[in-house]
Amino acid sequence: MLFVIFCIDRPGAEEKRRQAVPAHVDYLATNPIKVVMSGPLVSDDGAKTVGSLFLVEAADRAEVERFQRADPLYNAGVWETVEVRAFNKRLG
């Protein structure tokens, strides 16, 4: 089943994000679930990272939540909000 993980950074978390990104990239390379796509959310002008978006394939929501809680960006306190939603792919 597909799930979207939508994360918004805490105000002022830029330095925490910068420090946690290398571990986050390593984590995604060895993660326990399939990441279909992921990347940073950016400001409208593209100049600033404001969050993260993931489209993942997993057996259930509990597996996605375990994956998300083990992410170094989460553990560094970068994200202010995290939403996990089931997703039905229609195109693409």
C-alpha cells in the first residue's frame, strides 16, 4: 500500500537540518520500506527548505510510522508537524 509522509520544518531548524541531512540520506539508502520518491519541500522561490515529502510503499501505517520515527531528521527535532496519509495512485 502507498502512503504519503508530509513534514513541515520547525521555524529556525535550518542548522539542525543541515547537520542531520547526511545521516538522513544514509538512512534512506538502507531503509526498511520502499521509498518510491522523496525530497525536500521548498519555499515558493526555491531558496529555502521548509519540509520533506515522501511517497512510500509499506504493508501498513504502523510500518510507515516506525520508519518515520527512526528518521534522523525526526530525531534531530527538525520537523514541527508530520502527517501520514494512505494514497491511491491514479496516474503516472
